[in-house]
Amino acid sequence: MTRSLWVRKEGSLIRPSTSSELGLAGERAAARFLEQHGYRLIVSNFKVPVGRNRRGAQITGEIDIVAVNEETLCFVEVKTRRSDEFAAPTANVDRRKQRQIIRTARVYRRIFNVWEAAHRYDVVSIVMPSDGEPRIELLKGFWSEENFRKRRWNLEMWEEHLS
């Protein structure tokens, strides 16, 4: 058991027991892991309004960690689980979550005028069992914006589709 993964609650250190405590411990572990692997951390838990849903309610996007790896701006999603017996932590980084992170990253890039900077979307997967050492995996470029770009049909594509 690694003491540094414990969470401070009401002045004392405790082993994470709730999902929010587990998530916080996972984000701390991910930050240390990224720094050890050459990332320069910029901000954690970046939150910003990204638009409205179909009912008109404000949507707030969040990025767990924004960092720089070499010359690339990285938007990092951290997923922590007690076990991967049922599903891997990355199973929750679905298309809806990816789209939300992309929208948030676009706002971040606009706010800080880094629109042209090379960027990618990474995931840190952490399995933190109650009775053992955590397993941490970094998945660089887990997805790209290309998967979400709307295709515009032009004559060339139409002819290709018909052939």
C-alpha cells in the first residue's frame, strides 16, 4: 500500500473509500506518474462552460489534467477503478465523454490562444485495489478529433460512394 495515494480527510490520512476519494487519489497518482514520464503539468480539473444542451441548460466541460509532453499540449482524462474485473477503466471514456473533452479543449485552446499548438488526447488508466499496489497505464493519443469531424459530401465523395 502506497501512503502517497491516501486522501487527507478532516486532518488525517485515510485510504480512499468513496468514489470521489478514489477519483481524487487517482488524479494525484496520475499527476505524479505523468511528471515522472516527462510531462509538465499546467492545470488540473479545468472547468469551463462549453454550451447548452437540447433543453437549454448550461453544460460545463471538465478536463482532469492539461499538460505538455515534449512540444505537444495534452488533454488527459484520468479513470480510476478498484478493479478491472468487470471492465477496464477506459471503458468509461466513451464517445460522449470524448466529445465533451474535445469541446472543453477547444475552449481552453481559444482562451489561452494556443489554437495552432499540436495537441492530443491521452488517458491515464488506474486500477487501485484495496489490498495491493495500483497499476497505472498511460495511453497516449487514445482518440483524435478526426473521429468527430463532420464529413461534407462533395461531388468527388458522391461519385466514390456510388462506385
